[in-house]
Amino acid sequence: MHSAEAEEIRSLIGLRPEEAFENCKTLLSIQPHPDDTDIAAGGTVARLSSRGCRIIYVTVTDGGAGTTDPSMSWDRLSDIRKREQQAAAQTLGVSELIWLDYRDSELRPTLELRNRLITLVRHYKPDVILTVDPWLPYEAHPDHVATGLVASEAFFFSNLTNINREDLEKGLEPHSPRYIAYYWTKNPNLYIDISDLIDVKKKAMAAHQSQFTQEVIELLVKYSQLLGKRAGYRYAEAFKILNQTALHINSFADTL
Ligand SMILES: [Zn+2]
């Protein structure tokens, strides 16, 4: 499946995608909106939580833009979506929800957001950061691109002591998660079989009532089916797993 060249680079930089979620004790999911993790990785989240992995969702924006109903106010929708995320989180075994409340649809990559994420990484010390792939071709949503980029920077810099040094003065320690796992990616290197969890995932998706009609849920299930087909499973979720070394001056990264 991978070229000999990619295998060689993987071995040199210690990248083993298949081990990313194995023995994961803490997973920090950094998502643009309340629903992204559930629809992209809900089956994987359910699997990990059932194995005792602590799962924390950091939702970057407030979700207030996701409506076509003129009678729905920004604040009311934001409140509804938080309750929907809480219900879905309960279904999947997510233990903590953190809300950063940036304005939905207007997110830009900023140092302020990067530092807030670095502080969270140092506080929770995740083994894996889960987020959206900011390099998905044709992704038009700025919140997705910005969240993926800044989450990557937080992953990349959380072990450097002179970055956001205030954390250390407050008693937090530098931390290096082993892997970053991107969902909605053009170049997956890990497929997780979620065939036995598709009903749980559907239930979590259905909790986001303000966002998804039955047709949209069926489309999302179809995506899981098509990804599964590639890997010989009925339903799968797909991830691009990278480590720190892969994320800088690495012109092979898309092939790894
Ligand atoms: Zn989203």
C-alpha cells in the first residue's frame, strides 16, 4: 500500500500509524464546531472510551452560524448546539467538554488561540490530539482550516519551554503528545473498523438535531461505508496519523 520510500521514512522517524490509538490513555479532540468529532470519528471515540481512554472535546467556535432559519438567533442556536453536543458526548463516553466560544464562521489562526490550545495540551497531557486535516483540498470552511492549523501548531510546540512560558510559571509542564490524528483527510494512513459501532455513531450524530436531517445522516453513514470498502470493513473511519518529526520540512509527509 505504501511505497518503499515511504516505509523507509516512516521507520527513520518512528511513525507507526497503526499504534496511534493503541494504549491511548488520554485523547484531546480539538474540533471547529459542536458535531465535527462525532460525525468524523464518533465510532473511534466510542471504541476508545469503552477501553478506558479519557476523552476530552475542545470545541473552538460557538456554533451560532449553523442555521438557515431566520427566526433562530445566534445565542439560542449556540445554546441548543451545546446541549446536543452534551447528549452526543454521553452516547460516546466523552468525559469532558471545553468551550472556547470563538465566533462561528469567523475563525482565523491566531497566537491567542494557539496559546490557549498549548495550555490545554500541557494541562491534559494527551497521548493523541484528534483534529480536522487543515490541508484537505477544496475545504471551504475557514473554521475547519484554522482549527486544524492551530491544533497542529499546538501539537508541534507544546514541548518547547520558551513558547507560552507563562504555563511553566503556573506549574504546567511541557508535553509532547505522541501523535496527531487528522480526520476528513485526503491521505489517510489508518482505517479504524467501526462496523460494530455504526449504530452508536448514528445515535451520536442524531443528537445534533439542529444540524442534520435524516438524509444528511445517511450521507455521512455512506461516507463511513465507502471508507470501509477501501480497507475491507463494512464501516470505517479514516485518519492521517503523523508525529512531530513528520510535520516540518518533510516533503514526504503526504505519502507517509
Ligand atoms: Zn464543522
